[in-house]
Amino acid sequence: MEHLGLHLRRIYFNRQSGELAAIYGRIEKHLYFDQGDLIFAKTNQPGERLGEVLFKLGKISEETFFKIENYLDPQQNLGKILLRRGLISERNLQEGLVYQMKEITLNLFHVFEASFTFIEKKGVTSPVGEAIRIASPQLIEDGIRLMKFHPSLTSFAEDKIPFLKNKTFLHVLTDEERELLTKINGQVSAAALFKMSGRPPDFFWRSLYLFYCLGLIEFKGEAETGKVEGNAEEAELQASLNDVLAFAGRLASLNYYEILGVSRNASEEEVKKAYFHLARRFHPDRFGREVPFGFRDKVNQVFDQITKAYKTLINSDLRRSYDISLFSAPREEEKSLTARAETKFRQGRTLFNQGRYEEAVILLEECTRLNRHKADYWLLLAMAESKIPALHKKAEADFQRVQELEPWNAESFVGLGLLYKQEGLLVKATKQLQKALQVDPEHKVARQELELIEGKKPSPKSLFSFFKKK
């Protein structure tokens, strides 16, 4: 079973320092530890990013939140930027960071399909200065109590024989959990213990997992120390995957010479040497079948770009054309950015139609960064955000942005009207729907929703149909 609780257990009891990366779908989360304690976290998950968290907690103003894109710098932490500009106090930033770290981590307890990789690093520090420390056992306790029951908890433990190990965290258990713990004698399997306990399956298997992750019990056959050590090959794989993630994060800003790490005047021999050096590090065959599923795309993406760079620079004709394109980079780059934005928009629309709204938001936000003047991008982004309660305020602003870009687009008025209706703001909803009908008197959804507010007709089944027609 791949689950955060198991990783936190190992990191805490081994007092490890380093980075734990989790990938599922298009969501990435990175947790940073020092001597077993969480000191920093970052994510691309909508609703968990620092700007959104600070706004939700009332730590930054609405004006600052809506200008957050202007403050983003890939080389600096957003919190430090806001602090330096005097847009947030140090205390409010610290409180916001603690909340964000817990949100990012605790929400990951619900996920049983993520791929994890951990790389040990010495001297891990928080990018916002003095480290905030959250004890991993606290995260384990809160996360397991909050998460939904999953069948994997049963399959993970049912054939194993638990025995009592350490009483350090006995004080966090409820009376009911303590009673269950006393029935563990190291003689019977977890499945047999479950039958004898008479407890509901949700309570039993969740409690057993909590006991294990807190080090209160062990399973026979595992290391007596409670350490879950990886072998040298596993450590090397984790280090390589961390290398891949770092390289993938820089690809968008690198040209072919920079990808290979050679100068513009590099000889054919130097290009070959650089390519084979990188191929040894990043070739997919090096990872074999051991690479976690969520990281395969990253490995392929990195090696594909390395190969493209090599094939271009090793061929004199292709290299000459590429060099010319670098001199005309602004125009070519603009075409490239437009193409990238359109590709991400199509992918985002597919995710939206599949109901995968958080993943859609990630791609659609990239679209709006690549082209800030395309109303379709902002409209679909707002529609996806309107499906996520934590992003309703941002959805409102993005619908309004569409109205500024295309005041003749009825869909933005309908979308904002439906958002206001969802929030119970019927007067505002009515005004938006009326504006939609002024723009398009034949708009069926606007008319039906307006009549519904006035108590004339039932609501139609499909409200957000604009992008599903394409």
C-alpha cells in the first residue's frame, strides 16, 4: 500500500530529513522534513496554495489576492515577497503557513493512488526563514481520524499478526481505541482479531492503522526497531527521481544548448559527450518498471527534450535553422506560447467535462498566464473554480474579467449569475441573468434560471453546457 501515513511513520521514527514528493494525476505535493518534523510544504492543488489560503483566512486583502499573479516569482517564495512589500505581517504569514502545511498534508491522507518518492537531504530549511515545526505524529493522528475509510487499510493489515510495541503515544487514543489496543496479544492475525472484537470495520481497521503509524504496534516479521529502511537501490532510485523532478521543473525556461549544458560554439564531439552523459542519468530504461506510475510522464518528458536537443544540435542543417530561430525568438516564442496555451486549454476542457475540476484549474491557470487576453480561457477557468467552494471568490473575479474582455459574451453573465445563485445572492444573480438576456435574448439557460428564481419553472439538468458542445 502506498499511503502518506506509512511514509510519515518511517520519516518520524528514523528522524529523517529531506523531501517527500507525491504525484497523483496532475496534482503535485512536496513536503519538507527536518529530523522527522514537517517544516514546509508546497503544492499546485487549487485551494491549498499560499495566496488562496492567506485570503481565505483573511490574512491578506481582497485587492492583494486579486493581484497575486503580479507578485509571483519562480525564484522566491510568495510569503517572503508579500512580507517584504508590507502586504502581510510576519505573524499573519506564520499562521497562514501553519494552516497551509496542515491542509496540504491532511488532504493527502484521503489519497490512496499517489506515487511517492523520498530523498534524504541534510540541512533542509524553510524558504521563509525560521522553520515552523509540526510533529509528524500530530499529522498522523489528525490525518487518519479525518480521512475516509478505504479498503486498502484492510488488505494492508488483515493477514499480519500485530503485537504491542511502544507506549509513547498512548495518550492520544480514545477510551474505545485503548480498549481495542489491549486485545492485541501478538498471537492472532488482524483478520481474526477483527472477528473477535465485534467492532465495525471502519473503526477497527482505521484504529489498527493509527496504532501502527504511531508506533504503538508492529507486525511480526518486520524490523524490531520500527524502522522501515530502504536498500541502496531504492535510495538511488529516489535520488534519481528527485533529479528528474528538478530538471523537469526547469525545462520550460531552457533552450537546447542549456538543456545539454553546452555553449553555442560547442563542437559535435562536445554535443555527443553531453548527450550521453545526460542519457545515463535520465534514460527511461534506467528506471525500469520500478518508477512509480505518477513519475513516468516526468521521466519521458525530460528524456524526450534531451533527445530533441541532441538531434537538433548534432545535425548541422537543423542546428543552423535553430540558431536562426533563437535570434527571432520573440516572434517564435509567441507562436510557441500560443500553441502551448491552446493545448493546455483543450486538456483543461476535457478534465472539466470529466468533472475533474481541480486538475482543470491547474491547466487553465497556465493558459491564462500564457495568454492573459483570451476570454475563453478565463471563462472556463471561472466555471471550473465555481465548482470548488474554496475558489468561489476567485471565480467571481474571473467571470468579471471575461465581461471586461468580451462584454458581448452572454456565458460570463450566466456563469456569474449561477455562482451568485449558488451562494444565495438572488438579487445579484437576477441582475447577471438579465444582463445575459440583454446580450442574447434567446439564451435558454439564462431565461430558465431567471424564471426559476421567480418561481415559474424547475431547473434544467445541465447549466454549464457552453464548453461541452465543442
